[in-house]
Amino acid sequence: MKFNCPSCDMHLMVEPSMAGQVVKCPGCNTKIQIPADMGAEQQPAPGPKQPRATSPGRLNPSGQPQQRKAWKEEDPTNPNARISFGIGLGFTLVWFAIIYFFQAAPDKPSGDYSTGEVLANLFYKHFTVSFANTLFFCWAIAICYLKWQKLKHQREALMLDVLPMEMGKEINAMNVDLFINNLYRLPIQLRDSLMVNRIRKALEFFEVRQNVTDVSAMMNSQSAIDGSRIMGSYIMLRAFLWAIPLLGFIGTVIGLSHAISGMSFANVEDVGKIVGSINNVTSGLGTAFDATLLGLVFAVFLNFPLNSLAKHEEEALNDIDAFCNEVLLPRLNDGVGAGGGNIGAVADSVVKALASAQQEFLTDLNALSARMMEYADNLDRRTEEHQQVVTQHFVENMTTMRTEVESNLSESMRLTAQYLGGLESGLRGLNTVLEKLGEQQVVVQQVKKKGWFSRG
């Protein structure tokens, strides 16, 4: 149910079980009394109509695009390590300074110690180990305290009315910017909360995508991120919970080593010295086990607030998940499920679906065109490379053939020249012989050929 803070007029969401209780306003930190009759259904007075804000990319009345201010988001679960260490170190120094004045005299029997002297003896006997254990314990408690303050801040943010019904019963593409700008008008100290940040991211995502399914998946993913962040914030605390008793055991081992090394039985005839040595050993053993006792006590006292805080943070995260699933998601309307005779809504859904399908088709077509262009470029490149290789081989073969032909022709011409030279020499010799025989007669006598049966 809604309740307005009388100091800052901020809308708060309160449960009927909180009627009559005193709560702190998350906006102005003032304590307010919830009326006892808040169990009855109350309708808040209508406030002034909110002017329509512009979202990023839209135009304001002056015609210029208006941008939202930067949203500062800090870690909602991890406290500052330096601050927590400073608090832990301060408490450790104060504690050791207080018990310093309660130290007992060296010769006073331990059975006569007062409560303050017992504590002083417990912490100062093994000063190094005790100081480290106390520092770790105080540091862990400081972290738990700061985390509790952050958890308290998360619980206060759950009381905010971040989705006012006055702006619309449903959140659609026409009024989502109103709800987003309403979140940006929240006080700065209230923005740093898991719920406000998640709702802002969901609304801004819905403003861009306008798909309830995608918004639901995004919020589930953000819930897993927030859960992992919360679990990661306990790593150092669990390291302290493991290291504190381990340091106690280390102190015990050191004490046992000193006690055993202090045993001396050099003079066994002197019974008094033997008894004194045994008393020193038993006293040292008692002091040694005090270090383990201190570490175990610190570990026990740290374990309960640590697990209780983890449980409360998990419950706060579950409440945020429930609010997003039960309040935010049912009010989101992307037009996909429009019906009931609303022809305009159905037409908008069909147009939106066709536009989305066309966009996907164009995207796939562009990808296919780019791939075909790549294949064509590769084919042209390979063809050009093949043509270059063929041309190179052809030129090389023609050069080789030309060289061989020229060589063969040269050899043939040389042989022909030699043959012609020899023929010329023969003709000249013949001419000389003919000139010598020019005036001589050559008688040719025919010889009668004998037959087969003629006589010789």
C-alpha cells in the first residue's frame, strides 16, 4: 500500500503488517509513524500531472535531443576495504590499550587473577598472534557492520514506489520514458540499490527492444550477476573465519615449543629445581593453549553474524526478484499479445513482426551478398593467378623453342655452306680438267662383249 512521507512527500510502499510501526523514510531519513488503519485500502490523492519527459534520441519542445544525466552505480554489497580496515585497526588498538592497565604482576599466581587480569594475560602472553587474531576479528566485524548498513539501505529502497500507477497501469512504448525519468528523479542516495538499478536497466532495455521475453531474460541474467556479486563479497570474511583459528594453533605450537625448551633436568639431585622446571612447563602449556582458545572463541563469535548477514542478503535478493516478476513484468506490454478486438494493436503487432522479419531477411541478404562478393573476388584472383602462370609458361616455352630453332637453323646453314663450298671446289676442278682436255680427242673404243658360249 502507498504512504506519503510528510517531510519529503515521497511515495512509499508499505505492507499492511507494518501498520502502527515507526520506519525511516529512505528519502529524507526521518522517522515516520505508519498509521494503524493502513490495513484498509487507501487511495492516495492525485498529484500534479507529470510532464512528459523525453528519452534519449527524442526531441524536446525546443527541437533539440535531450539526454539523461549519468547514472552513478556503485557496488551495493562490498564495503570499502580501507574504511573497514581502519575501523578494525582502531578497535584493536583501543582494546589493547584498555587491557594494558589490567596486567598482573609477574610474581602473582594465576589462580589469584581477576577478570581483567585474566583477559590481559590472555591477550599479552602471545602478543603477536593475539594482536593478529584480534585485528582480523575486528576487521571482519567492521565488514559485517558496513555490509549490514548496505543491506539496510537495500531494504529501505524496497519501500519506494518506483512504478507509480498514476503514470499508467501498463508500461508500453509510449510511456516507458515517463517511468525511466521518474527513476532519474529519485534522490541520489536511493539510486545505489539493487532494485532501482535492476528496474532502470530493465526499463531502458525495454525502451530499446520492446520485447517482454528479452527483458525477462535480461533480468534473470542480472539476478544471477547480483547473486554472484553478493557471494563474492563474503570471500574475505570466510578467509578471516579460516585464518583466525589457524593463527590460534600457530600460537599454541609456539607456546609448546617454548615450554618444552624451558625444561631443565641437568641437576636431578635437586628436587626443588625439578619441581620448579615442571611448574614452568605446565604454566607454559596453559599459556600456549590460551592462544587456541582465543582463536576458537573469535571464530565462533564471527560465524553467527556472518551467516545471519548472508541469509538476510539472500532474502533481500529474493524479494527484489519477486518484485520484478510479480509487479514489473506483468505491467510491461510490447503489443505482441494484443487482442480482445483491438484491431489497431493487432495491426501494430503484425507490422512490428513483419518489420522484424524484413530486418532479419535484409541482414541475411547482406551477409549472403558479402559472401558472394568474397567468392567472386577469390575466383577473379585465382583466375588472374592462373592466367599469369599460363602466360609465363607459354613465354618460357616459346623462348626455348626459338632458341632451339635458331640453333638448328644455324647448324643447317653452316652445313649447307660447307656443302656448297665443296661443290664449288669440285666444279672448279672439273672446269680445270675440261680446259686441259679442250684440244685433245678422246677415242672411245667399243669392246665386243663375249657371250656365254663364245670362246675366249
